[in-house]
Amino acid sequence: MSSKKIAKLKKEVAPFEKTDTKASIIQLFNTLGPLVVLWYAAYLSLSISYWITLPLLIVTSGFVIRTFIIFHDCCHQSFFKSRLANDIIGTITGVLTLVPYQQWKQTHSIHHATSSNLDKRGTGDMWILTVEEYKEASIWKKIAYRVYRNPLVMFGIGPIAVFLIEYRFNRKQAKRKERINTYITNISIVALYSLLIWAIGWQAFLLIQGPVFFVSGLLGIWLFYVQHQFEDSYFEHDEEWSYVQAAVDGSSFYKLPKLLQWITGNIGYHHVHHLSPRVPNYNLEKAHEATPPLQKATTITVMTSLKSLRYRLWDESKKTFVSYKDVKEIVDNKLMERNPQKPQLK
């Protein structure tokens, strides 16, 4: 994409970067209000039947995802005009979603600056190896990678490993402000959970918060996974990498049913978000609809997104994700080309 086209694209999206304080406040109320009400309703339903409780918990998990989108916008300073307001609401929603605000803000900004850059992987993203890297890896690295990329591990153990354990600790390179924020988040989580356990008992608390935490964590990891890992994604080395192409070609348009689109805060318009992180979540769809070039982004649906579960490695030669089986077939074909079988003499 030429520099003129890039400048034009950014200019077309710029008007949607404007924060609407009224819309942000309304979103706070229609997100945190239902979250509290549904959580309490789930508690009351325990005295009737857990089969009534479970559907309520799934819906509650959806509002945790929506809360995380508010947290996410605060990290980009796009939810409120005031930096202080973003920091306060970001820290509070971080407690509710178990994510330290300043830590995630730092790692996520690195993710945006390096997304799809093969030479700058490792911070704020998921572990991805290229076909060549995988073939040259040691047996232990291959095993570790296979375990990490296994859907049962990624979406089953992932929520516990990431949200419950990893985010409780500071990064080695964390500065004082980030470290203090992590401590405040952890103390606030302990205080909130202790209060709830005191109020309703530890058993009721686990029966409610356990499923809410797991389902919302699983869905959160899924959204992050599927929006960058689709068949014809974009990955390049640093010298050829383009921020705009990484945004438009390396991030998908996850076209969800309207209800799911609302509950996930329009994050399916991920290509718009990566092009311009300052666009508030409630303006993402508007920016997409008003900007024709953005409508050319790869569109995936709930059904087609399930194919991404078989994607394991990035094939640099074909510019596409492949499975382990695909890699084995490629290797076998190359071996046959190098060592063709001689015809048998009769």
C-alpha cells in the first residue's frame, strides 16, 4: 500500500477516534449494571436449581467480556478524554476481569506495535512458529509448542494459567507505576472476593464465580486467538513489515450475530481497531461502514472461525497457516523428490 493510500485511509478513520463521554457513561451502566444484577440473580437461583443457575452464569460471562472491552479501551485512552478517568475505570474493570491495568496496557501497546512482525514476536501475543522454525526446533521445543497450541490446553488450562496465575505477578521489566498497580489490583481482588465469600459463603461463591471466570476467560482467549490466526493472515519480517497491512490484512473482521457483536463490544471489527486503536469500541462499526478499504478485510463468521483450530504453523513460502499434517506432507514430498524410487528390474 502506497504512502498516499495509507495517509488517506488514516484520514478517513480519524473522525471516529473522537470519544463520546455520554456514550461511554451509558456503556458503563449497561455493562456493569447487568453484570451485578445477573451475578446476584445467579446466587438467588442456587436455592432453586443449579440448572437455572448455569444459563445465568453463561450470560454473566458475556458481560465480563463486555467489561473487558471497556478495560481494553481505557488501556488505549479511548474510553474517556481524561487520562485519569481512563486509569481509574481501567483499574476498576481490571479488578473485575482479573487483569492488572498498567501491565496489560504496556504489553498490549507492544502487541499493537509489533503485530504480525516475525522479528518482534513474544510480547502481548500468542506463541507462533513458522514451518522452518518448527522443523529446526529441538524435540523439547516441539513438544512444548504442541502442548501450548493444543486447543484443550489453550482454552482449557489457558484461562487459569493466564488470568488466575500469570497476571498476579509483575513483569521483570516493569517500572514502579506498573508494579504498584499490579499490587493494588491483587489486593482489591482479594478484598472483593473475601467480601463476597463472607456474604454468601465459599461454596456459593465458587459455584457462581468459578464458571463465570472460566467461561469468560475461555471466550476472551478465543477472541484474541481467532482475530489474528486465520488462513490468509499477514506475517512479514521487519524489513518488509507494514503497520497498516498488519492491521488490515493481519486482523480479521469477525462478523458476529448482532447480540454477540454487542456483548463483545464490537471487537470483531478488529482490523479497524488495529488500524486506529484510539477509536472507541462503540465507533468501530461506524468506521468500518464508512471506509470502503476496510470492508476488504478478511471476513470470518462463527462457523468459518472454527477452522482456525487446526492452524498450527505459519508457512512463509505460501503465506498461510498450516497444520502439522500439512507440514509432514510437505516434508515427505520433498524427500520423495530428492530420493525418487528406482524402477524395479523384472
